[in-house]
Amino acid sequence: MSMPKVTLIYGTILVTIGVIAYVVTGMESWTALIPAVFGVLFQVVGLVAMIKSEKVRMHAMHTAAVLALLVILGTIRGVFQTVSLFGGEEVERPVAAIVQALTSL
């Protein structure tokens, strides 16, 4: 499977996570849609990467890599909080921690 297609799939998964998180939180917090925003960005980059030009594809995939790094750095805290949550500790916002962990993965 080509990297642009993987990027599109990853973007679709993030959009799904964001929409589900928004619905689960009672549609009260717009921050639950943050994964969806990143998902749309990944989808755009994936579509741009499907252009036949090798130079455009290369730049788009580098953009996807930087975007993925930003997403991981922004959500890695949720992984640790989710591990703590499943270990029996209390977490301030458990749904947010789980969504961040899913987004990070």
C-alpha cells in the first residue's frame, strides 16, 4: 500500500475518533474535535501526495511526517494518563485521556 493511501486512511481514522469523541462528550466541548481537525489535514496532505509529480509527493509526505510528529508530541500525555487510568488511578478528564491516547497511537 502506498504512503499517500496510508496517510488518507490515518486521516479518516482521526476524523472518526474526533467525531466519536465529540458525540461521547455530549457535543459540549469543541476540543474533542481536535483529532478530526488533524485528520482532515492528513487527508489533504494525502490527496496532494497522490499528484503524479515526484517532487510534490516528496514534500507532501515530509509534511505528513512533521504533522504526525506534532500529533504525537501533543497527545503522548494521554497515553500515560490512560495507563494510569487503567491502573486504577484517578485522572482529571478520563475521556480526554483516552481520546489523546487513541490519537497518539
